[in-house]
Amino acid sequence: MKKARPVIGSRLSGLVPGIDTLAQPATTTLPTDQLTPGAFQPRLHFSTESLAELSASIREQGVLQPLLVRPLPSGAYEIVAGERRWRAAQQAGLDELPVLIRRLSDLEARLAAAVENLQREDLNVMEEVRAKVQVAAATLNVPEDAAVARLFALERDPDPALVAALDTAFGALGRESWRSFIRNRAALLNLPEDVQIAVRAGLDYRKALIIGRAPAVDRAHLIEGALAGATVAQLREQVAGRQDAEPDLGQLVARQLRDRRVLSRLDDRRRAKVQKLLRQLQDLLTQDEA
């Protein structure tokens, strides 16, 4: 028997002030053209087919769950949760939508948008990872591009208050812990763009992490094989065979220098040493040949 999912937004209680659940009655209605997409939308792709299905449902039943919005200085309202319903309602020809109006800070809006989307079933893995990074960033009050490095730092040197906040936030999602997240799927954010596109199209993230280590010239072939049914073990063997044949030290070092997790593990002494070596390498590469 399939386990029932919680009411959408029910886990916002205690995480975002003033929002107990997104299933509460609408505050009012607003014209569709007075609403604008949210700045913190973790969803990267709106399926045309899915929107058409939702639009047909809205024509028959209306919008069953209000959108969560916040007022903007311009007089418009930013959609915090419910952009997909807004898009489908426009396709259905609706002139106005039921909404919950809340005055939320950027941090509260980012957290609400991420949590609401994570309780839906149609996010792809890349969107889910991005939403969880938003949860972490909002919980730690850091920029999104610094969130993963901060999580690794907290795992090495825990701050009891921040760890408790993260445990509460990720526990509210009802899935993996923040520690499991950074050990497993957070690395997807560092994958080459071609591999990320394949993940959004359905490539298993475990296979993607292996393919991401391969040279660019090999990745298309490996992605094709993975989508055709190649196992994780088979892909690992293929990638290892290519790396053993001719390891490219330059590519390896460059990849590590781009990896925020690698850099975040360096103490001040090692970081200074890396900077010194990079300056020496730059001098060698730019010296005029005598």
C-alpha cells in the first residue's frame, strides 16, 4: 500500500513564521496578471504535458489550493509557492486566483518555496538538490553558493545550535538527513553541464556521478550507455579503464580546484601553500622562452 504523502505545506509549521499549512483557506483572490514568478523557485523545468493536464483539471475543478504570495514594493505580488498552478491557470483562462498573502523576508520566502516544492513528486533530481541547498542556505543564513561548503564544515566541526536547526529543517522534509545529502547527492551540483542535462532528462544520479569523472570526449557515449541500461559497476569499470590508460594530472587538479568541497577542507596553512604553488605555476607558464 502506498504511503500517504502529507498535506502540501503542512511541514512549514515551525519553520516559516506565520505559515502553519498551505492548505488553510485563501486570504483573498488576486488577478493573475498581478502575480509574478518567484525569485526562489527551485523548479528548473515546467513540463508542457504536465501543465496541460493541470490546466484541464483547473478548468473542471478550479484551483483547489491557494498560492502563497508576498507583496512587492511595486504593488505586484511575488509567488512564493504555486507558480505551476499560476501558469496552468493562465492556460485555463482564469482571470484571478485564490492566494495566501504573507509578508515574508527573502530567507523565509526561500525556505517556504523549497519546502513546498520538495513535498511534491514531480521534481527531477537536480531540482530536488537545488531545493535542499535552498533549505540549507536559508537555515544557515548564507548564500546558496556557500551552503554546501558550510555543511561540510559543520560536519567536521559541529556547531550545536546550527546542527539542531539543520536537523529540524531536513527532518521536516521527511527524507534524507543533511549529512546524507552532502555525502551523496550534493556533488551533483559540480557535474559538467552535459551530465546535469542528462540527469534532468532521467539519468540515475549514481550513474551521473561516475560519468562526471570521465573526460568530456567520453561522456556522451557513457551517457548513452547508461540510459540504455549499463549498470553502475559497468560504468565505473569503463571510466576507471580510461583514467588508468592515460591519467591527465592537469584535468584532475583543475577539477579539484573547482570543487568547493575540496577547497573547504583546506586549513589556512594548506590554502596559503596552494596559492603559493599556483602563483609559481602561473609564473612558469607565462615566462617567455629564452
